[in-house]
Amino acid sequence: MKNPTVFDKSTFRLYIPFRKYLTLESILKEENVKFYIDFETPNSVTDFVRFYFEKKDEILVNQILSENEIEATDDFFVPADFKKEQKVFILYLKPLEYY
């Protein structure tokens, strides 16, 4: 399978938890489902792995995920796309005024 882009209309992307990545890869190979794993795009947090699939395999992929209880998300803004170091918490303390 060629290296797809995010905007490729013939593919769809899913984020799979890293702990399930090898399990899913093995099942997909057994089922002869074409897929691409995106290791080229930097990932600030290694909690998710980006998988790309052909649109024609969408029903089969969903069935495999369901049967094997593998949680996935297709949300573009998953936590893996943000760096932990960039999260900021601002605390403002205002002194009490005594009368």
C-alpha cells in the first residue's frame, strides 16, 4: 500500500493504542487486509499508533476491532498529537484585602 496522506479520499485513518498495535497488525496480516502504519510523522506521545486502511476494508476493520475488543479513535486531535510539555496551567493568586 502506498504512503497515504491525511487527505487521501481512498483511505481512512485510525489511532490504535500502542499496547494493541502488534496484536492488530498480526490479525490484519492473517486476514489479508492492506494497511499502512505511520512511523514517519513525529508523535510526541507514544500512546497511539496511526494506522491507514483502504476505504473498501472499513467494515472488515471495524469487525476485527470489535471482535478483538481493540479500542480505536479516528479523532484528528487525539492526545498523541500534542506534546505534554506544551500544556500550561496558569494560576493567579490575588492577595486578600483586609478592611
